[in-house]
Amino acid sequence: MINKAGTEAAQCICTLAHETFRETYGPVAPAVNLEKYIAANFNEARITQELQDPGHSFYIAYVADKPVGFTKITHHQSAKGMLSENGIKLDRIYVVKAFQGLSIGTELMKKVCGVAREAHADYIWLMVWQKNERAIQFYQKAGFVIYETDAFHFGDEVHQDFLMKLDLYYAK
């Protein structure tokens, strides 16, 4: 089950974000950078503010009433190098490691695509760390293609990210 999150879900999203971000990047990121990023981006005040902003939407995936994943999208967000400004940015899509492989990420992606189509967006775009091969493969399987690169500041490191897009005109 996937539900749109309201402000009452801020703590749930924070808990999911802390867990999934550490699972994803903990083994490869310096602990100081990881914890600074989590503190700055996944605190309850910031998540509540984003939930109140109509330019953002969060969706939470549940298995037997247990929250196991989430996604965050930003509406009307144009991407670097794109002519159309009618894009939706997939900011985050994470699933708790113990629940990966159960198509939860795929269902969250379907939700994102549905929201984008309902909004009549031309494309969905995202940034992904070039070394996150598992995520890149997931996005490619969903129909995204790499079209550009950009820098991502992660603490005192600068990562090179791929920009990927899904053209909704051609998407299945």
C-alpha cells in the first residue's frame, strides 16, 4: 500500500530517511559527512516544512501497516540542460534494505510516474551518484536515461552525479 503523506507523517519519514540513507551510504561515506547530511536534510522541522509546501509531495510505502519506504517529488522543477521547464524532480526514493527485492521501489516509481502524468509533466528527472550502480540500474530498468552530469556537495566531498530523465511522452 502506498499513501500520500501529510504533515502528521513527518516523524515517520525522518525515521525512514535516517535508516535508509545510512543503509545506502553508510558503508561508503565518511561518517561525519553522512551524519551532517542526515541532520541537515532529515530533521522533523525540515520534513514538516516540505510536507506543508504544495511544491513537494511525499508518498510512504507500507507492508502490513509497517512503513518500509518513501519517495519525495518536487513539482514544476526544471532540470539542467532541458528545454522544457515542465518537469518533476524525483528527489528521493528509498526502501528499507530488509524489504528490497519485493517490488516496493517499483511500486513507488509507478506512483511517481502516475503523479507526473496527472500533472501533465513532460518528464521526470533525478540526480544519482555515479558510484551507486544499484540505483542507476533500477532507474534504467524504469526507463530513465543518463543525459548529463552535475556536482553534488556531500559534506567536504564533491561527488559527480548523473542526471537522468524519463520522457513521459515515450514512457510506457
